[in-house]
Amino acid sequence: MNEATFENVQGLKLFFRSWRPAGPPRAAIIIVPGFNSHSGYYQWAAERLVEAGFATYSLDLRGRGRSAGERFYVEHFSDYVSDVASFAALVRLQEPSLPLYVFGHSAGGVVACLYTLEHQSELAGLICESFAFQVPAPDVALSILKGLSHVAPHAHVLKLKNADFSRDPGAVAKMDADPLIAGESQASLTVAEMVRADERLEQAFPRFSLPLLILHGTADKATKASGSQLFFERAGTADKTLKLYEGHYHDLLADLGKELVMGDILSWLTMHAAAASAKQGATSAFAQA
């Protein structure tokens, strides 16, 4: 595992981790963490991906983990998307000939979806885990929150429970002891921007044309599996897969049964990476001819 930083378009230093297999990788994958998370939570997943031949990269979004920026605050969700675009450009420089996949968890899934929509021709596929498209809050509360974001954008209004992320006591204890998420709560503007992003995405679901793998636990208390179901139903691509895990919590890759989830991810990636590589090879041969 390597650690490094890069500068986004606004000059903020953003932190990232990367893991590469010993031999030639078959594809590259970018992981976008959500709230109460950062790139350090993907060590186990990255090790499994690297063992299967996938170069893996994960960033800390601005204001999160070890990245610069006001803590847990973003003025526009498009700023997160811009950061992912800068990060993806860096990854492409490192892995210029590989199919590139994006993996987004929760609010990171919202960011990953927004980024993917505008870069589908450059990507081989999207994996969306515990998509924060529908949250367990009444519409009136979300409307009030959006109003509050105009008068008190920096007021911290949402605190997620670490215990809702996993049924594994060890994983929850790790979160409780992590100084990088200690006392984490989301600013009103951050949450309002996510709600607005979800509203835009709902209209854009039919525009998705690349391969999709959508994952959600049925016992998720932080987001609703029905949001992932709706994404699956309305997505425009014919190559889409929905996996619902009975009784699983919000962070599928830190929950009990994570091996099953990772097995499904690896099976999907292996099949699609082989097809993407064959397509790239055929395109390259045609261009040379």
C-alpha cells in the first residue's frame, strides 16, 4: 500500500492510497468513500482486489480523512465530483492501458454516479454500494434542511451512528477509535447538496449506459435499499446487476458476511474486465490497421 497526495483544481491537497498487484494488473478501480469513512477503511477490500489482479486506488474526499478542506463540509457536490475527476486523471496516467472502474459507497456512491454520468465513454463500469439515494428521513425534514442550508450552511445537523455501519463489533470499535471520524457530523449544506444531487440523479438514471453493479443490505439503517432498487429499475443500460443482501448493514465490506459480497464483486469485475480488455484490444488493432 502506498500513500500520497495530489492537488485538486482549487489547490487543496487531497490524500489517497493505492495498492497494485505484483504482476500486470487486469484493470484499475477507483474507490470513493462516503460519510464516516475514508480510504483507510478499504485495506481489506483492496487486498482482495489486488490478489485478483486489480490495481486499486482510493481517495479521501476534501474535508475528510487526511485531505485538506473544512471538515465534513462541501459547498457544492460538484466539488466532490471535480476532485474525483482529478483523481481519475491521475490514475489514468498511472494505468494508461487498463479498463477503469469506479466504486462508490453511500454518499460516495452519489459522487461516483455523478462523475460516471459525465465520463461513461472513459469508464468500463460502475459499482454502487449502499447508494445514498433514499435516506430514512421524511420529505418535510429534508425540505426544512434545504432551507436551513441557506441561512446556516456550516451548522452540523446530521450524525450517523457507527453501530449502523456493521454487525461486526470489531469493525464498529475501529470506527469508534478512529480520530479521523471522531465526532463526525455533516453540515447542513453538505446534506442539502446530497439531497439536491439525488434529485438530479433520479431524472438522469435512464442516461446510464455502461455496466452497473448495484449492492445493498436489506437491514441498512443509514440508507434505503429501495433507492438502489429504483436505480436498478430505471438505469438505461441493459448490463445491470442488483444484489440485495438479507440482513446486512450499511458498510457491506466491513459487515459480517463481507466475504460473500467481495466474492460477488470479484466475479462481476473478472467477467467485465475480460470483456473490456478484449474490446480495447480489438479497438487498438482496428486503429493500427
